Amino acid sequence: MIDLTKITKDGKALFLAYDQGMEHGPTDFNDESVDPSNILKIAKEGGFTGVILQKGVAEKYYSGQVPLILKLNGKTSFIKDEPYAPQICTVTEALKLGASALGYTVYVGSQEQEKMFTEFSNIEREAHEKGIPVIGWMYPRGKEVVENAETIAYAARVGLEMGADIIKVKYPGDLKSMEWIVKSAGKTKVVVAGGAKEPLDSLLEMTKIVMQAGAIGLAIGRNVWQAEEPLVVCQKLKEIIWGIGA
Ligand code: FBP
């Protein structure tokens, strides 16, 4: 088993996702969040167990604030056909930038799936030889695929079958579905994405369900750095993930 202790605390995880500049463009940002330095400050002060960056941002802004999870592939939202996010950073480059773990998105069910399977497998082989964990963003997507609880569970299972150490999935909407996703992922650990900004109460309720279902935590972006007081949100999330007073 690959050691996850660099990016977890007591087996639980809270990752700050900041690859949206690539995935959605700066439309997600305001004057504060457009500056990666402010995000890294939140990552450190908020007690995150890892921050997720693309290589360009890591190169120019990262200096060991919290453990780095380097995203090795990505795409823009202009792509409307079958989704494929090409690899844009190598394992060697990521390690030079100080990465403690690597991230890669697989659009499970896309007509381009084969390319992502191949890239993911090659990355994973090299990373595991070096003892580095690989996190798979396992998203069921493509013209033949509807994203729902069942297809998210399928994508989660593909993460296990492919050997991901952790998978990141979208929240399916209820406890029973979430439990099935966690079961489907087996010994592969599960973290859940935050999604678009929503009221704090709903976010906290989702976090409780996610933890109750057996996931190890969240990999969350917009719901933290789009909040008026990101550190207050972090504290509440930590209280749920690690227990009161975390
Ligand atoms: P959020 O918590 O902001 O949703 O971030 C999670 C994440 O997976 C990011 O890592 C990624 O940039 C984004 O969501 C991709 O979302 P989508 O593919 O649904 O546009």
C-alpha cells in the first residue's frame, strides 16, 4: 500500500482545489481569489492537508506552504465534445516542484477514455515505483454517459480497478448512494468534490453525509475560496471531518 500520511491527518483529508483557472477560466475568481498567493494563504491558515495546483501556478507560487498535489492533466471548458484532458505535466516535473501526490482526471465513459486510461496507468506505474500516491478524479462523462449515483459508483470502481490510491468523485446526493460509491471503491480511499458554491448549511450537511458514508474527506475549492470568510468555512469542515475543535 502506498503511504498517504503526507497528505492526510489521522487518515482523513481536506484538500483545497485550485485548478479551476484551467477547467473553468478566471470566471470563478474575484479580485482576491484570482491571486494564487491568497489561496495558498488559505490553504495554510485553514489547515488543509494538501493543495491542488496545475504546474504553472505551482512553479510560480508554491513554496512548501502545505503538501502539494500536482494535477498532471487538464482541459478548458471550451471543449464540448467527448471530454479528454491531456497530460501536461510529467511525474518528474511534479516531483521537482515538490509534489507529495499526483492528480489526474479520467472521464469514465468518454469516447476518449482509452487515452486517459493509458496516461493514467503510465503515471501511476512511475509514481508507485517512487512511492508517490495518485489521486484519480473519476468523473463519468461523455455523450453516452449520464452523471448519476450509479455512474459515479461505476467511475469509483474503475478507480479501484486501475489502482488509484484515492479517488475524487462528485457528491451523488444522498447517504445510500454515497455509501455504495465508497463500497465500490473498496480499499481505494474516497474524497468528494465541493461543486459550485452553495449555502453553508447544505455544504456542512453534505460533508456530514460524506463522512458518515466512509469517505476520508473533501477536495474542495469554490465553496471555500468564494466564501466571504473562507477560514470560518474551513473550521466548520474540520470540525466535521476530524471532530469538534479540530
Ligand atoms: P470545486 O470544489 O470547486 O467543485 O472543485 C473540485 C473540482 O474537481 C476541481 O478540482 C476542478 O477544477 C473542478 O471541480 C472541475 O469541475 P467540472 O469538471 O465539474 O467543471
